[in-house]
Amino acid sequence: MHSKKHGRSKSRKPVAGAQEIAKPETSPKQIEELIVSYTKQGVPPAMIGEILKKEHSVPYLKITIGKRMGAVLKEAGLQGDIPADMLDLMKKAVRLNSHLAKNRQDVSNRIRLGRTEAKIWRLTKYYISRGRLPNAWRYDIKSAELLIKGK
């Protein structure tokens, strides 16, 4: 479950030009404006991608506009201090921790909390190496609770 292998099929997105990809009705500039407006409304990046696929028929964002959603948000100055995937994991850890405070003998959720925190620590190392988080940034459950309540 936590290995770095991608499975036997190793499914990949089609290479641009190798397969004809349906062109959306909206232009790349309009798609960028949609991303910015959804972000200002408070929609997380994963949901923005789903909305663009379902409602605006944008199959692959990078192929369509030539850059990833993170680059669009960075240009608009809307990229958060903490990456969205890590923030979601921190919310999950806070929920599990509050559940375990009430239910001390829930061993399976204690294991899940350990796995979630391990994933957060791995992501912390990754984002520090990429310069997305400061070198001194560390995860602990108390600061995560404060951070989640502030958002």
C-alpha cells in the first residue's frame, strides 16, 4: 500500500500527439481564469481538476494549457503555504487523533493514524527538498490542530 511501485499495469497518460485528445470548448486563458476563480471560492485543487473534467470537458490540464495547476496558482499568487495534499493528510490525522482521544482502545484507528503520520513525514522530507516548505518546518499533531482550526 505504501510502496513506491505503481502496480503491474503502470498506466500512463497518453502522450500529446500520439493519441488525438478531444479539444475543450474553452480556451487555455479561460481555463486559467476558471482555476483562479475556483481557488478564490475555496475549492481545493483536486476538486478543481474534477470540475474541469466533468463540467468543462478538459481532459488533461497540462496537455491543454501547457502547464500544471500548481504553476497557474503560483503565477496568480494563490498557492498556499502548505501543499494541499499534505493539508488533507493533516486534517485526517487531526480527525483520527480526536477520535482516539475519546476511544482509547480503537487499535485499528491507532494504526491508521501511524500510517497517516508516516505519510506526512515522508511528504515533509519531499517538500523540504523541493523548497516548498522551509528547512525548519516539522509536523506535530498540536501545531496541525491549530493550523486546521485557522483554515
